[in-house]
Amino acid sequence: MESYQHANGFEMIPAEQKEFARYFVIYRLQTCNMWFPVSMEKAEVFYSAFLYPYWIYQNGERVGGAVFEPNRFGLVFPISPFSDECALVKGAFAAVLAISDRNKPITAFSVPDPSLPYYYRLGFQVEETEKQMICVTKPYEVVFPDNVRADVPRAENLKQMIDLYYEVYSHSNVQSIAKTPYSYYEETLTAKFSDLVLPCSTLLYSGDELVASCAVTIWQDLPFIMDIVVKKPYRELGLGGKMIKKVLNASYGKYPAVRLAVVPGNHAEALYLRLGFVGGVATSEMILKPEE
């Protein structure tokens, strides 16, 4: 990786990945918790996998860090006592701009909510936002309605799950989700199916019809609720909440907590809060459109 001199008053110098991760965990994640890692060590391993990390220097002093490559950058953070994150974002953006193809969009990733204004000033717009939530595991006695039968996912259920996902999400109010092709769910669920945690994951049937699904995997040493999908006629039965309680109960005594992700403002967020989930700092992917 090359160094970049005088990027908006800063110098960008390639960083060693593990050292970069340690600084990011201490100077960003401890004050801006985005996904509730189980330990600093685990978080360092996660962030050391990011390619192209750089230190940001000013007047010979290390004042921040960022990850960037042509047309893409993120994880911009200040190193105390330096605190002008806005200036760091401008510096990182200047370095990215110098090596990017401006006929293509530039992406800023993992932008925490408090930092959004710095990117708006540079012309970026939010493409998508997500917030991690976490809840301590706890015992529940879960009883489903008499007209619904609970089961765990098996290989022979995969096609039904794909059909359910496509049917439910194709009626989403979010156009990007509604337009997602059938092949996406086919590829994603097929790839993830073997990772499902069966004591936690649930399929709900009304007769032979699959009407709801809760898919759970293990991510970063904790159960992660990938999706909760319920057909519209069954959404008033509280099935989503019951399936989450089943996850919390099945994980109790084995794992300290369960994670999930939500789009802030989604109606499901209120349900998660009622069940005891607490949210981290929302992060966004932002886009700067190509020059016309």
C-alpha cells in the first residue's frame, strides 16, 4: 500500500492490521458500541480482517485511522487527544478521491449516526442503515396458538422457506427489498442453511402451510437472529415475539446473550425493546454519486 501525502493537510501511512484493529476497538468501539463484541480480543480479531488500513498523521503525530481503497472508505476514527473527526473524514475522503474513478460512486461504510453530518457536507447520502441490538438470555415458557404447529428447519423445508421469504418480502414497503429477486433468497438461504442453530430456529405451520420462520445462526460467538418472517394474515397472533422468546429460552444457560439487527424506525424495533433488547449505535452505508 502507498502512503498519501498532504491529503487535506494530513498524511496517510499504511497501518499493520492487528495494531490498527486494537486502536479502533479502544478509541472508537469503546465509545461508540456498534455490535456488542463479547470481548476486546474478539473485536480486535474481527477488525484486523479489514484490508487497506491507514494511519492518519498531522505534523508527525498519529491522530486517527481509516480504511480505504479506490471508491470505498470507512472506519474513520480519531485518536485521543485529537478530536476533530470532521477534519479526519475530509482528509480520508481527499485521499480516496485522488485514487478513485469518479465515473463510479464512492461508498462510505460503517458510518456511525453521530458522524453522519461530516459526510453529508461532502455530498454523501445514506443508502442503508442498520442497528445491532442485544438481549440477555432468559427462561421462557413459550406456547404457540392451537392452530399453529412449531418445528425446526430440515433440509426438506428449504424450498418452503425460500418461497416464504420471497412472498413476504416482495410485498415490503421498501422498494429495494420488494424488488429483490427470488434467486437472492434461494442463494442466501441455501448457503446459510447448514449454519442454522436448530434448537433456536423455528418454522411455524398452519396445516401444511409454512406461515412463519425464525432463522438463527451463531455470529461472533453469540446466537444471531438473521430473520423473522411472518405471513401477513398471521401477524396479529404475536408469532414473532413468541419465536424470539423461544430463541432466548433455548439459548439460556448456553450463551449469555442474543443479537439481532434492525433498521431503525422499523415497527419491529418496538417489539424488540419490549422483549428487553437494547440497541447499539446505528451505522450507515453512504453513497456519493458519480460526477455527471
